[in-house]
Amino acid sequence: MKISSWNVNSVNARIDHLIKFIVKDQSDIYLLQELKSLEDGFPKETIKDSGYYSYVNGQKAWNGVAILSKKKLDITNTSIPNYKDQNSRIIETEIKLKKIKKNIKLINIYLPNGNPIDTEKFDYKIEWMKKFNEYIKKLKTDNIPLIIAGDFNVIPTDDDVYSPENYKNDACAHPLTREQYRILINMGFTDLVKYFIEGKTNWTFWGYRGGGWQKGNGLRIDHFLTSSDVTDLIKKVEVNREPRGWEKASDHTPVTITLEN
């Protein structure tokens, strides 16, 4: 089974890129972030023509997450339980692999950016991360197999950015952000991109300003986390840089994992 995650930075503006990638890549499931579209405006028919069902938790002009799948799925969650959030940042389903008895929860997230750090936007980011961690802790207590993927807006360490000095006042690299990410990882997850791909070749984002892509000034903020039972089934992890080089590209590029069925 192949699963890809991609912050498309507006699904309608980038629909040609998405279809181009899907046709070539043929993952079984796609996890999309930053749709900037309500469900009514989501290009379901175009995606259906490429062989995929669409499941959308959308929002007008901002945020939004979706799951595309070759097979029909049941959506089990579109919010963090017991947390009121007006933004569309999570969508969850369940998948089955033969070697794992329980259904695996597959959670697609678009975590708040949090900038600037001296505003309520940063407070919201940390609160969101805390509430999300509480939810995941409960799932882990219940021994639920898990895959968490998406745009985390977290630079885990200074090794995950081309110039730590440039990001010392950025919410994605703030000590409180990194602390909440470590709390999540320490519940028993493997950071697949970090574990499987050598540093500085595993960046997933290159900003538009200052020619970041052309200069190779990247960072790693798109992650795949797996519980240990799922990690044992990972065969391959890839960061596909090609779409970032396309004309009018998203500033993120896809991450793909391959698992034993």
C-alpha cells in the first residue's frame, strides 16, 4: 500500500499539478492539506475521473484537509474530540493491513502555523498541539495502531532547516512547539522521513520568498508518524521533489510511504 501526503496550497489552483502527480504516482491514498476550498468547491469530479473517491473537511479560502482513495472509506473524525476549533484541520479514517489485527487509524492534519509568536496565533498553535496530543495519548492507551501525517508546521530540530538562525523567532522552530512535538513522538512514534531519509535531502518545503527553491534553502515540516506495529511494515519512504520545480508550484512537495499490505 502506498500513501502520499501533500500540502497543495489551494487544491483548485493546483489541480493540474495534483492530477499530474496522481497519474504518475498512483498511491492508494492521498492526504491533502491547505485546500482553501469548501467541500462544494472541491474538484471531486476531476479527481474521480482519475480513479479516486474524495473525502473533504473544507474551509473557505483557508485551511482544509482531504483524503483521496482508490477504495471507499469511512470518515471517523473531522475534529479533535472535546475541542472546539472553528478551523478545518483534521480528517481521519481507518485502513486495514493483513499483518495487523486491528484497524489502523489514519489521521491527516494541517497544524496551525502560529506566526507571529507574540500573538494569539501562537497561543492557538500550542493549544491545538496540546489538545491533539491528549487525543493521541488516549488512542495509544487503547493500543490503536496509528499513522499521523500532514503539514505539522514543526521544524523538529536545527538539523531540519537550512539556516536555524533565520528561524530562531519562527513559531515552527519555537522551543514550545518542539516540546509538544517531542511529547507526541515520545508516545512511541517513528518519524519516518527523519528515520528513512538522510538529512538535508529530506526537506519538504521551500518558501516562495528569496528564491528558496532555486537556492536549495529548504526545511522539513511535513511528517509521517507511525506507531511501532505500523513502522515494522514500512518498506520505503520518499520525498518527491519534482512537483516543487513545476511552474506555479505549491511551496511543499509530496511525501510517500510504502507499506506491506
